[in-house]
Amino acid sequence: MPIRARQHDTYPADLLDQPADAPESVHAWWAIYTLSRREKALMDHLLRWEIPYYSPLIKRKSRSPSGRKRESWLPLFPGYVFLRGNEEHRYLALKSNCVSRTLRVADGVQLVHDLRQIQRLIASGAPLSPESRLQPGTRVRVRTGPLTGLEGVVIRRRGRDQLLVAVTFLQQGASIAIEDFLVEPIV
């Protein structure tokens, strides 16, 4: 099967920049749990119906058995697509035959905050490591550099300090290597 070209991970492009003060009954956030490896098919379906969604994609490089270099875009959170809409939008997503279940997000403002941070982390271009089942640690804020203002937790992986940026609702996140002089503790 050929590797798909990169597709848009956000529709519309300014979805995470839109005001979060819309009534929840009109534009609620939903975590759509997809069937195995069906995230991109669901995103195609939502795009055709012009339903707002976000599913962060990260670049992965690999080699084929014959040694060819491959570049693909994989979901940072396998199995999840975030949808913003009403019950009708959720129903249209269910009709795609890609959905296992849907979960309404109780705190949409917190979710958008977390997703914006993940979006900035991806945009930085630094290599990311997906993280799941978060563990408590020191909460910090980046004070200098291209990630200034990002908040997360410092964790230790493979002898290096990593900044873990989390999507609290999923208990998953992404981490990036960081030097301790770039961060300050959040009090």
C-alpha cells in the first residue's frame, strides 16, 4: 500500500484560535475514538462535510526492507480525532464507519489550551516522542527560545531531561528534549 501524502491535520486552519466562549450546546468538543488505523479516513470524511476537527500528525522516517527512505505522517495520539461541533456533526462522524465511540469533552477550554501547546511543539520541528499514562513531576514553563511560554512537566527518559506537554483529557502527550536552564518552575 502506498504511503499517503501529508494531509491537513486541522480544519479549519484557525480552529484552535477561535474563541472558546461559544455555548457548549452549539459547539462542544468531542474525542472521537476511531477503529484501528482509521484516523485519516475519518479526517477525510469530516473534511468533505466541512466539520471542524484536529488530529495532530507527526513526521516519522523509516526504511523499507530494501533500504529506501520513507517519510510518513502518523497521528500523535493513535485512535483519536478531536471534533468541534454539535450532535448532528457527531452523528455525521458516526456515519463514516470509522468510529468506535465518542466522548464528550467536559472542559473544552482546557482541551484547546492543551492542543495549542501540542500544536506549537509540533511546529517547532524538534523530534517528538509520544508519551502515554502521565506520571506526576515538576511543572515548569519554558522561559526562553522558540517554545517560550509552553508549560509542561519535566521527566527523565534515557538519562536526559524531557519536557512533557500533556493533553490531560487523554492522559497522553508528547515530550521533547530540553535543557534545565531553559525552564523555570511554576509556583
